[in-house]
Amino acid sequence: MSIHKEQVKSALAHVIHPEFNKDLITLGLIQDLITQDKFVSFTLELPEKNDQLAERLKKECAEAIRKYVDAEAVLDVTIGINISKQRELGNSGQQEPQQQTRQEPVLGGVKNVIAVASGKGGVGKSTVAANLAVALAQTGAKVGLLDTDIYGPSVPTMFGVTERPNITTQKKLVPIKKHGVHLVSMGFLVDTDQAMIWRGPMVTSAVKQFMQEVEWGELDYMILDLPPGTGDIQLTIVQTVPLTGAVIVSTPQTVALDDARKGVAMFNKVNVPVLGIIENMAYFVPDDMPEKKYYIFGKHGARKLAQKLEVPFLGEIPLREIIRETSDSGTPIVAADPASPSSIGLKEIANRIQQSLAIRISELDQTEKVEIKIRP
């Protein structure tokens, strides 16, 4: 016989969380429950990373389902981390009552929220975002960098961060500060070799938590390092926080430019100003022949696209070994070698972004959160 959701819930009500002394159903830790024939899939959401406890509860869940429902049940249990549960479960597992309180605006202490996006992966978007954040911080500005790529976070490697963030008494994450930039990434909360096998709703929930459940404080700039594409996370962000503007990163070749065009179109559709396009890996410069330029991926492709779409062209970044080496070693090139030609170019791009922001603020109304309605 087929297994039904209510049977699974009844079985999991026998599994008690040892810290809160309540069952997993009462605590609301079972999410995304799916049943089909003898197949059972769900996510066990824990308030913090605890591998030993996760394995214990996962084993007890399996035993309960096979004891109370079906001994031949096929199980797929995913362990998730939901930091907002720390607040909900606060006092010995008793959930706080729902109260009508005034909610603070998301990222209310941040003056400018800038999304760094790309239409496709592999164009160096995270490298650009990391260096722009450091370049802005070097001007004396207070800067935050939020890595919203849940499946493939890059910030821990690029900033050489291996420690876990602290948590305040209000159960909020404290960003890790490196090279003058306040950093948050899913990579700080999970092991390097752990794959994030999460469904879309869990990913978007994690991004919201990083904006709402983090002690960001007062910042002049928040850089959002977006995953490639125009999917769930991008839509979640524009629905959650008013973006000041977006920056599109592309390489010069046609296949990248086609996707960059879609990225510009997406932000235009949700009324987010595009501050400009950056051409990364614009040309190759050999270290032993710095006067030479080899246009491996094509010449001025992103520059021409910016002209065609009538958006600012913010500049080009060459393909140089030193940029890759510094990123891999955990120190962005702008911090590792501030006087290098690559660093100077990135600082000029950061300056142009500030100029585009000034024009955008003076000429356009403040961006609002977007309400996206799905037609039946």
C-alpha cells in the first residue's frame, strides 16, 4: 500500500529532540515532506550545524517510519540548517508566541544595495564582486559582501575564511570581517566538501535569512554576489529588499553576451536600475610581455553590448594569472597588490559604480521591493 503524509507525521511524532524535549513535528523541524508509493522524502531542518545530532535524528526518523508505517519504506532525508529556528525554539524548545510587532526594514541600516550578477557561470562574477567590495572599503566606506550563491559559495576561498561566524544573544549571525569587508556566506556554515542538496524553497529561505537574521549594522554599500542566471534567488532578492542598482559581469564572447543581455532585461523588467556592464577577461596579457594584448574571447563584446542596450560601460578587466592566484590564495588582488595594473583598473571601475550610483540617486526614485504575481 502507498504511504501517506499523515502516517509519516504520526511516526515522526515519536522522535524526540534531545535538547528541546519535544518531538520533531511539534518543533516544526520536518519540511518539504513528499510521499509516493513506498518512497518518503523530507528535510530535517536544524537550527545550527551539529553533525552528530543530525545523524542521530536521521537514524531515529528512519527507525520510526519503518516501525510505525512500513518496514519497506524507501527514505530520502536531507539535513538542512535554518538559523531562524534558533529564535523560534529559544527557551527549551517552547516556541515564542506570535506577537504583532513592528518589523524593521530588511537591510534597513544599508544605504546602497548593489547586486553583482551574470547571465551565465564562469565569467568571474564572484572575483569581480570580491575585489569591488575591497576597493570600496579602501575608500573608507563601510562595506558588506553577501554571498547568495548557496550551491557554490566562493567568498570563503576568495577571502581565506575558515572560521565559523559568531551568534549574538538575539540569535543573529555576526559577519566575519576581512580586508575591511563584512562577509556572510553559506560556505561559513557548512563543510567545504559538503554538497548543498536543497530544493528551491530552502535556498530562497536561506537567502532571506542572510538578509534578515544577520547583524549587518550600518553600511554604506552592500554587495550581493548573485548566482548566475535569472532564477529563484534573483526574484527572492528583488521581492525582499529594494536594490539600489545592479552590475552585470560578462566576458566578451557571444555565448556570454547573450546571457548578459537576459540579465539586463530581467532587472529592467523588475525596475531595478542597471548601473553598468563590466567586461571581465577582456584580453590576455603575458607577464613577460605586459605591452601585448591577446583578445582570446573576442574584442570589446561587452562594451558594444552596453552601447546597444544604452547602459554605462564600467570598464574591462584583463585575464591575468595574478588575479587567479590571489583569489585562490584568499586575498583579492586589490588587497594583495593595490598598486598593480589590475588593482588600479578594478578601483577605477569601483569609482565609476559610485558615479553611476550618484546619478541614479539624483535622477530616479528610490527602488521599491517588487511584488511578483503569477497569473493562473
